[in-house]
Amino acid sequence: MTTTIAGTTIADLAFRAAEAYGDRTAARYQTAPGEWSELSYADLADAATEIGLGLIDLGLDPGDRVAVLGSTRPLWSMAHLGIVATGAVHVSVYPTNAPEECAWVVGNSESRGIVCEDAAQVAKIQQVRDQLPALEWIVVLDGEADGAIPLAEVRRRGSEREPSELRERAAAVTADDPYVFMYTSGTTGPPKGCVLSHGNYRWIMGASDELAGMEDDGVLYLFLPLAHAFALLFQLLCFDHGGVIAYWGGDPTKIVPELMTVKPTHLPSVPRIFEKIYTLAVGSKPAEEQAQIIAAAQLGVRVRDLQQRGEPVPAELQAKFDEADAALFQNVRALFGGQLSRAITGAAPIAKEILEFFYGCGVPVMEGYGMTETSTGATINTPEHHRFGTVGRPLPGLEARIAEDGELLLKGGNIFQGYYKMEDASFGAITDGWLHTGDLGAIDEDGYVSIVGRKKDIIITAGGKNLTPANLENDLKTSPWISQAVMHGDRRPYPVVLITLDPETILPWAEQQGLPTTIAELAKHPRVHALIQEAVDHANAKLARVEQVKKFVIPDRDLSQETGELTPTLKVKRNVVNDHFAADFDALYAAD
């Protein structure tokens, strides 16, 4: 059974949830490693009310912008709900952003205030404070920091004002008012501030509601940055339905153990997490054993598709399925806690083989597609209606078509209001209500959308051949030894690829083999090159000869956010990789 407390804006969400769900648990979070505490919907609304009123006491007016710089945790949610209840606009800043990146977002949005998670985040803002003439105050959520107002002081000030004042502010907000400025993570150029209205998010919540499968007793495990549209939508859906958000503890290496502890029903994630768990499940097993595992998963796909269509499963097939379930499927489900009914993957492409593997094992990982400019979502696969290798069908009420040049165009109530103080002719333009996504796509006879690649990512070789890197890159990343793969070859005679090693798998293997145990040494080792060559040969076999990569290079480190090559949602910034590793690419061609 599902219920919803949907209003016309997000401004009164905290109040509506408290009235509907009261003492029901809204959040679970760790106060220390392995020690979980709970927060009720009433507690959440009380905190949001005091924060909102405290910000009003600081002089916050409707329409003002307030930036939030913090990680995914209940304090972020409290601050967010308090800010939007005042009629102000929330401005998301990624916690991993460097000081100069923070300065761009806070400055471009003309934020009057910023809410920082802790003293370390406050220090970033203090470094660039002279670049932020509109910034009047800083609030710190955890502890104290020089030049910042502690959250406790904000809540104290808020507690001395009438709660009705905030209710009136929230009631005055309309669907057309800006709700959040969300800055694109910028695979090219500086981030652009997408202006998303309350109506945009209420539309996408309604369109996603049934497809996301949120239920009243659902448990959502949330580790994605709430500064990203993907995580924000699922938080709102969960609160709308009275579900529980289990916030991660902040350590990426603990995600699987935490999944096994909290036993979520829902998991929104980027592909990298599913790729890691796929490696954990299939691992570096011998080729024969891997083939058996994949064959068993394919059997699972056949049976589950029959069950989904309501068709009988032949007895012999059911017996083999039951055997595979006992030997493999239940162990894979256990990695996710054993209760997962829906996982959604988005933000970047994922290999079809990985989706089929998990679905066959009883973990429905459903791929969707969207952009910040579409208030998160546009298309989605569901367990009932899926076609692996596509990103699903458009959300109800959303129109999709392909332009003459192959670009995917979208129209619906989730399309953003434009970029704040910035235009970009390359993509994000809206013509006659149609959003130009910048992605090349196709739509089949049943309405399933496939993404071929980014218009800007198309590689045109010196011979004039147009190549889309995504398929080869995704195939390579199914190898347990590979972390990232980036094709290169624009205006070059043929394509090559940069491949980084996955330390979580390659280092234990190297130790077992008596090889060096640093990435820098392994990147040069002949045995490692032989492993990677096998993966390259396997991926090349699926491509026409002219599309195959001829050479590869293994750098002495992985790509990272810190070095600027990955966005906060782990998408590759292709132009940055091309720049940082220009000498490596040049060397591959110089060897001819």
C-alpha cells in the first residue's frame, strides 16, 4: 500500500509529513560506527521549523538564495526543509568541491547565506570570502567554527518566534517559484546553475511515484550526495510516502556492510557501486566458473521474465532455477540486505550484462535517464516493463523525440526554468518547449529510449569515422581489474584507450601472485598488461574493425574527483582526462 501527502510545492513538505506520519521513523543514522539512532517525522519538522525561523531571524527573505555545503546526513535534510519553508531558494554545493569551486557556485547564485556542515567546510568559504560580496552570514551545522553561527544558536533564535510565521511563509510559495538552484557537475566548462521550480519537482515526484515503487514501509539507503538531483528526488519521494531514509556513515568502503545491516527496500545509485558489487559477486574467478555464474544468471532472467508476464515456468526450468537460487542468487541478494525490491541506476551508462546479472539473481537494478535540467528523471525501466540496454520509456506525461541530427529532445512539466545568469547554446536550450539534451539517442517501436552518447563525446577519427565511446568503455569496466576506461582518438588515425586499475581487486591478486603491490608498479608490469589486453580483446570483438581500439595505456593512478577528472557522481570529465594524460596519448601514437 502506498500513500502520499503531495501538495503543490515542497515548501510545506515537512509540516505535511509530520501531520500525516507523526512519530513514525523518518531517518536512521549512525552516531558512531555501527551505532544507529532514529529520528521521527515530528522531530524532523520541529528541527526544520526552528532552523527556518532562525534564518528568518537572520533577515532571510522569500526568494533569497541560501547555499548548503555538506554531506548526506539528517542535518542536511533538516536545513533543506527549513530553508525552502521560508520561501528562500536552496543552492546545492557539493561537499567535495574545492574552495574556488564553492566560490563559483555561491557567487554565481548571489547567495546571502551559506549553511556549512562543519569547521572544515567553513574554512573553504573563509578562504574565498573576499570573492563573495553578497554573502552575509555562515551557519555551521556541527560544532563551532570561527566566523560562523552555530546551528544551536540558529535554532534557539527560531524557537523564540511563532511557528505560524513559517507556516504562512510556506503557504505563500507557489509552484512557479524557484525551489532549488542545482549546479551541473560540469563535465565541460564551469557548472551552470539550473533553476528548478517547486512545480518542476512536484511534477517529477508525481510522474516517478509509481515507477519508483516507494511504499509506506519502504527503507531507502542513501549515500549519493544530496547536492545532486538524483538523491534529492528520492529523499523527497521517501518523505512524501512516510518511508525511512537510512543515511550512510560516510565511508565508501562500508557501503556493502551497511546495506547488509539496514536491509533497504530501495537503493538509488550510480553505476560504479553496482560495478563494484558485480566484481564482488563474480570477482576474479577462473573463466570457467565465471561462465557458469553468468549462465545461471541468464537462467534467472528467463524465469523472472516468465513470472513477470504471468506465464507458467516449466518444471525442469524451475528446478534448475531453485538450484541456482540456493547456490548463487540468495548470496547476491544478501549483499544488498536481502530485502531490496528496487534499485535505480542513473547519472552514467552501465553495461547491459551487469543489469541482467542482478535481475537474474533477484535484485532488480533498473536503469533510468535524466539530467539536472529535467529535475532528475526523464525515462525509466521497471521490473514490469524493462528492456536492458535501453534507459526505459519516458515518464508518464513526458514527450520524447529524436531530432534530425540524432539529439534526444524532451518536453514535460519537469523541464527546468533555465540557467541562472548564463546561457549555453550547446545544450540545455529550450525551443518550443523542447529541451535539447545534448545526448544522441534512439527510440524503438515500443517507446524504449537508448542513449548512444553525448554530442560532445563523439570521436571523429582522422579518416572521418564517427565513434561513440560509451559501449566500449562500459564493456571494459565489466572486467574486475578495471576501474575506469576512457577512449581517445579525435582527429587521430585510430582510437586508443586509457585504462586505470581497480586497487580493490588488482592489489589482492598481485599479492597472491607475488607481484609488486603498488598501482604505480603494476601499471608497468607485463602480467598486468596481459590481463588488460584480454579485456580489450573481449570488448573489441563486439565492434567493427574500424571502431576497435588499437592500443591502451595504464597510468600510475586512478581517476578521481580530487584531480578534477571525475564529477561528484563519478562521471568522467573527458576533456580533463585528455588534457591531464595528453603525453600518454601522444606516446601511443608516436610509437607507430
